[in-house]
Amino acid sequence: MDCRDKTIVITGANGGIGKVTARELAAGGARIVLACRNLEAALAAADEIRRGAPGCRIELVRLDLASFASVRACAAEIAQRFGKIDVLINNAGNYTQGDVLTGDGIHPTMQANYFSPFLLTNLLLPNIEASGRGRIVSLSSAMYVVGRLDLDKPGFLVRKNGFSAYAGSKLAVLLFTLKLAERLSGRGVTVNAVHPGLVNTKIMTLHKWYDFFIRSYMNMKSIDAEEGARTSIWAASSEEAAGLTGKYFVRCAVAPIRIAAGVLAMRDELWEKTMAVVGL
């Protein structure tokens, strides 16, 4: 994996899949920009990556995906500091239980997983196009198959709870990927979505009495972050993925997208209404 002279932006890279992805791409020679809410944790992750790959280039930028203002500030800083972006990996994920809203009036899971990555990606498009062979990689999930969206409701959620928001957000990410790939056809940028697998992170900790059973199931059935990061790394850096766009990757290969025709047809309306929500 040779990533020399590449600048790669990774959201939520201070732990889990994102940190492993950052570590491996940094070892390949890329300059890595960690876009994270918790800069203290990001600094610790950067130090750990540098110890494993002395001489690698790690930069930090603050990004709070629960705030559109933070996303705009982050995009402006990235554009000003780094100019050309070769790869953007929308890695950060959120699972918030309950009927709660961010300061922008959106369920935290939908905002962090879908709306804010949509905004960040669009704001950085000129920088990604400037690379000549840019790549956009967004983490979706196999849970997209049970996701539901209602574009006439605030935040597009059918139900305002953690599971519905998570599944809906991952469906929205996949539809966004397909639509953006169509819009950027012939412009030197590939756009793909990734399912990392059932990764044993703390994202599904709900602070409920049944957390023990969730953790037990995860411990038995899940994979670790090392394995979970493989497809993101492959999508961001491999020659095999270089010419692929509008795809859904599972285990470093193209996987079928199982979306009903009526839901697939929502992607144009989803795009337009999302543009309005994020203020583009």
C-alpha cells in the first residue's frame, strides 16, 4: 500500500476503526488529517500512530458532527491548511438512544451519521476534485436494509429512537453515496460506501439493564477494529477500488445493494431536502 503524497481526511479517527484506518494509511506514507470532536483523545491517537510509524505525518482538526457550525468551521480550516484532499473517509459514527435533538434540531444519530457527513463532503468537494483522482468513502452498515426514511418529517425519521435513527442514517448514507456518484460521474472522483462488519466497539452501549446481553452477543459474534478497518483501508487506497464508484463494499469486494426500487427512487428528493436542512 503506497499512499505517498496523499492527503487523507478521516473523521472520528481517535479510536476504533478510524484509528486503525489512520494508522495503516499513515504507515503507507499518507499525510493523515484526524477530524475529531475530542482533540485530547485525537492527540493521544496521533502520538500512538507516530510511535508505530516514526516520521509519519499526522494533523489534527476539531470536528463536532453534532453541530453544522462546527462542520463548516472544520471544512474551512481543512481547505485553508491543506488545499488538495485525495481521500475523505466519513468514518465517525453515533448511536444515541431516545428522542433527543441536537442544537440544530436533529436526532444526534442522524446528524452525526448522515447530515453532517453530507455537509462536510459537499464543502470539501472542490478540494477533493483538485486531487484529480479523489476518493470519498463513507461508512454505512448492513442495517441499511431495515432503515426507513420519511422525507416529510423533521430529520426524515419514521421513529425517533436509537435503532430507527441508526438504521435510517445508514440507509441515507447509501442513497447519498449513489446520488453523489451520479453527480460526479466523469469528474475524477469516486464515491463509495463501506460496511465494516459487526465491529466490537462501545457504540451500542445504551446504558440500559440489558447492556450486559448486548455486550455478550457482541463479544461472541463481532470482529475487532483491526478486521473492521480492512475494507475502509482497501476502498481508500487499493488499485482495485480506484476505478469503482457508486458501489457498496463488504470484505474488500463489491456487494449487492438490496434497496427496493421505490426507496432507491427517493435519492433525488433526499438530496434536495438534505441540501435545505444543512443550508447549502
